[in-house]
Amino acid sequence: MLSLGSNLPPRNHWLDLALATFGEEKGQLLAVTPRWNTAAIGTVPQPDFLNQLVLVEGPRQGWDWLALAQALEARAGRRRGIAHGPRTLDVDVILIGGEVWESAELTVPHPALLQRPYLLRGVADLVPDWVLPGDGRALAKVAQNLLVGSWSDSFRTTAAED
Ligand code: ADP
Ligand code: MG
């Protein structure tokens, strides 16, 4: 499960480019969420992101998923300038089945999974039955408990032209 994000125009184009690459990179695209507009999080003021989660299947080990994510970013011409600054395309590894990876280069489940409502919404929509590693509950259940009140209002589905 990967997340795609862009906050430099044309945002839809960068996400389209990533989706088009999966077939070529031998990863089969199984399911996608809608695209959501989300406010940037953190200390650097920057435009809103367009985010989408994608479920991809392929013969990969953990590190290969990170390599794929970085290859997609490179293809979108991402420059690593300001840390956590605006980017054409950010691809993060959110979940790899039930695997746990704990290093600075690869942390899975993604550390923000339970902090960002759209990530939780996305995994609950695409893989509701997967069990959250280290937790034991299905993602649908985890999301049901956390996605309440203002949390569920903090991102919105975008129109195609956004
Ligand atoms: P961020 O996504 O946090 O805004 P970057 O995309 O610049 O920032 O990623 C910074 C580093 O995070 C990368 O060098 C990568 O090795 C590391 N990283 C650790 N875990 C993950 C993960 N699950 N998905 C993507 N990158 C990760
Ligand atoms: Mg990233």
C-alpha cells in the first residue's frame, strides 16, 4: 500500500504519471482511493496536497517498495530541496501486508498512519480486513474508532480539475 502526494501544479498530472508507471514497473495496480485535498502538516508553510492511496501487488521485498517509491518520485522530477517542503510527487510506503520494518530509511507501517485521517480512511477503504501490525485489530475497526468528529472532516474529495 503506497500513498501518493503532490503539492506543486499540475497536481493531478503528477499522480497520473505515478499511476501510469505501475504497469511498466511490473507492479499490478489493484485498487485506488479517490484523490483528497489535504492541508500540509508541519512547520514549513506550503500549498495543500493532493493525496491518493494505491494498492499495488508485485514480487517485491520491503526495500524494493522503497526503491519503487523513489523511482516514481525521480520520474516526476522531484528535487530534494527544503526538507519536508513542496514537492511534485511524494510516494510513501504505508503498509506491506503485515510486515514491520523499523529503520530510519524504511519504517512500516508508516509512522503517520494513525495521525493522518486520509491515510486511515484510505487503508480502511482498500484493505479493511488487514490487521494493523502490533495492534491485532483490523484496519476497519481502527479507523472506525479514530475517524470521528473533526477528524473525518479534515480532508475532502477533489473535483477532477482541482
Ligand atoms: P516525507 O515523506 O516524510 O515528507 P521524504 O519523502 O523526503 O519525506 O522521505 C524522507 C525519508 O524517509 C526517505 O529518505 C526514506 O528513506 C524515509 N522513509 C522511512 N520510512 C519510509 C516509508 N515508509 N515510506 C517512504 N519513505 C520512508
Ligand atoms: Mg516521502
